[in-house]
Amino acid sequence: MSPFVLDFLSKTVNSWGDVAETILRDIDCDDDLGDSCSTLPCGLFLFGENASAAERLQVVDEQTFHSSSHFSDIYILIEMLSIPCLALEASQTFERAVGRGAIMAQSVAIVLERRLAQRLNFNARFVAENFQQEDAILEGEASEQLRVQRDDFSVVLGLAETLALSRDLCVKGFVKMLYMILFKWYANEPCRGRMLKRLVDHATSTTDNSRDVDLDLDILAILVCEEQEIVKPVLSMMREVAELANVDRAALWHQLCASEDEIIRMRDERKAEISNMAREKANLSQKLSDSEATNNRLKVPDIIQLINM
């Protein structure tokens, strides 16, 4: 699809909410591929280092053939994910499309590549047309390129985290592939560190029962197999989690000890109060007995006097 058409569509969904919603409904109703989750190739065609060039080309051709009609859908959905008022619906539409096999992870990789290439081409033209201010523009180009990479990374990573909550096995498989694509495409330390940190946090969380912890661990294992250099950072992150857990446990232990001490103190005070009440009760009973005895002694003369009368 022409870059000008894609640019026009991007501007349209950013400017016209009604049109964006119509496009979402159209994508949601598109079921050209049907249930093709198990029939399409699932290898990472862009990064298959162990495969031959012919094999990689074959996968690319097959994937391009199957997903050509969905390229614009994926492109626009990624654009919508960065629009707050459309992000939730776009994410849900994405999940349904993945579930029915209309969107594959490899197609997303192609779209991300095109989006980055478009931005780089735009920056190159902008620099060429304004060479008088070359230094300032080059600096702006670099910052703009990083901003676009970061924005696409953020929205796609957010999509991956959202889709990881799905119970659909096809969607879970898509999520694994999507993480591998992000890991390969965004190889700079901040992006990888952010991705790994979130995976470690999800995998070690004991409060979020909605997530599939095994899925996060599987993704970490896949990424470690892809690049063993990340083993140390991942272990360091897990050590930090363990250290924080130990700090929290120590704090809870101190709170528990303080609570037990408070309970013992309150129990002793209660026993003392009960003992004091028992003594007061005994004193009152003794006074009552003495009072009754005194009353009885005072009544005897009165009775004798009545008898004599």
C-alpha cells in the first residue's frame, strides 16, 4: 500500500473519531482468513538465522501472500493503539483478529518495519530539503527517530501485555512471537531492559491472579535462548525482586512481633482488670453480707418489742 495512503489513514483516525470507529468495525467483521492459526507459518522469518535464505524467502512470500489484505488493518490498529480514546477498542479488535487467525505476528513485524522505514525516509527528505540547518536538523532527526521507535515500542509492548491476559491458546502463541519480534527489533538497552523488567515483575508477582505466570516464564526462557547475554540482567532483576521480598518479609515479621507483643500486653492488662474486678466483687459481697448481718441484728429488738406489746 502506498505510503501516502497509509499517512492519510493515520491522519484520518487521529482526526475523525467516527471514521476510526467505522474502520474498527470493518476490521472486526473481516474474516477472510478464517481459522488459519494452525496453517500459516509460525517461524520468525525476519530473524531465522539457522534457516537457509531460500527457506526464509519462502516463509516471507507465503506470509506476504496471506496477509497482504491485512497490512493496512494492522498498520491502522497500531496507530489507534497510541490514541487513548481508541486504544481499548483497538486492543480488543486486535485480540479477536488474532484469535481467528486474521493477524499473525510476522505481519506485525512487517508493519513495524514499514512504519520505521517511512519515518526514516521522511526524516531523510526533511534533512535534504533543509541542508542549510543541517546540524540542528540531524539532531532533530535522531530525536524524532528515537521518539517514533519508543512510541511504537510502547504501544506494541502494551498490546503484548494486554493480549497475555487472553485464555485463547492462539493468542498466547501470538504473544510469544510478538515478544521475540520486539526483542529483535528494539535491541537498545532501555527498551530491552523495560521489556525484561516487566516480564520479571509479572512472572514473580503474587498479587495479579489474572495473569498466566507460566506464559511470562516461557517468554523469558525463549528470550534467554535467543540471546544468552540477557541471562545476567534477568537474574539481577530476579535478585532485586527477591531482595525486596526479603525486606517486605522482614518488615512483616517486625510487625507480627510487635502485634504479638501488643496482644500479650493487652492480655496481661485484661487479666489484671479481671483480677481487680474479682477482688472488688469479693469486697462488695463481703460488705453486702456484713450489711445484711447488721440489719438482722437491728431487727431483733424490734421483734421483741412487738411481742411484748
